[in-house]
Amino acid sequence: MLRKVPVILCLVICLIFLSLFTWESLDKKEGETFYRNVLPSTNIKDINKLENEYEGATGYIEIPDTSISYPIMQGEDNSYYLKHLPNGDRNKMGSIFLDYRNNGFNDKNTIIYGHNFNNGTMFSDLLNYKSFEFYKNHSNYKIYTSDKVIEVSIVAVYIADATKEELPINFESLDDFESYMNMALKNSLINSNESIGYDDSLITLCTCSNGSWKSRLIVIGKVLN
């Protein structure tokens, strides 16, 4: 009888892990189904409909020839949309979302976050920017809002330590801006040869970098229009 206890315990543990795996798979499937049915909002009419349907919707991001084509949300913190879909349903996939500190797309540096999943969804394709060949073919992308289309040209891609201070939204001086951009360009995984100055506005895309939860992949672009 005593020998049967470990066997029963192993079966219980296996059942628990199987249940968790099944739940996680179903959760992701529900998230994927939701995003497949979201209107690809690449014009003002679609953006207005998106914002009316989902509280917190601020725009839509699309990077051509990638899986990145999602609504951009914004919450009262940077935690809520890590685990919630645009419709408010709790889901592991979360949402693509704007930093809560940003005033829309009007700051010096607008930061947009998204998960990196091994199924290729959300911001997973950002990891491809580690390759210069990929960058050359995907150097520009667009963000659509209810009143404008923002075209962005990527200038730097680097790995950041997620345990350190938050990414900057604004810069107090020219020196602060140049110091930040010099750091980003020095550590960049690609050489874009793009010029950038204090008059430029930035759009920064951020996701987890493969290998450690402590690191983030940062993709910095400058607004062209």
C-alpha cells in the first residue's frame, strides 16, 4: 500500500500540469480568435469605430509583412493590459498598449509595449529586428489614429536591462536627449545610418527579449511626419 502512494502522487501532479497546460492553450486560442476578428483599423473611419467599441483604444499599429497588426490600448498603469484583451477579458495574450505616462502620441518619446510569445503573436516579430536583413526590409511602419497617420522609421535596436529605471518619456535638455540616443546607437544591433536630432519625436516599441525576463528588446524609431 505504501508503494502506491508515490504513484498516486505522480498521477495527481501530472493531472495538475495537464490541466494547467490545457487551460493556457485554450486561453491563448481565445486570445488569437479575438484578434483575428478585430477590424484591421487602418483608416480614420475604422479607428473611430475601434475607439467607440473599446474603451482605452488609442490607435492601431501595423508593420507590413509581419504578424504585428493590432489595436493600441492605454490604461491607468502598465500592468492591466499585460493580462487583458481590448474588450476587458482577462487573457494571457494581453494587448499592445501605450505607456500610461504618455499623453497620446504627443510626447518626445512614445512607448508601446507588447508580449513576446513563441506562437508568433503580439510583438514576437520584433525579435527579428536583431537581424540587419530583416531590418532593411521592415525599416518603416505606421500607426493609425483617429486624426492622423504616423509614419515611423527605425533608427536603433538594442537590449535593455528591465530591472533598471523606466524608459524616458520626455527629456529635460538637449544633453539628456543626446546622452540617451548615443547610448541606444552605441548598443544598437543594427546600423541604420539614420540621422536623428532633438527636434525629432520618437516611437519606442518594447517587448521581452528571449533568454531572460530581466531583458527587453527596444526598437526606437523617429516620426517622419
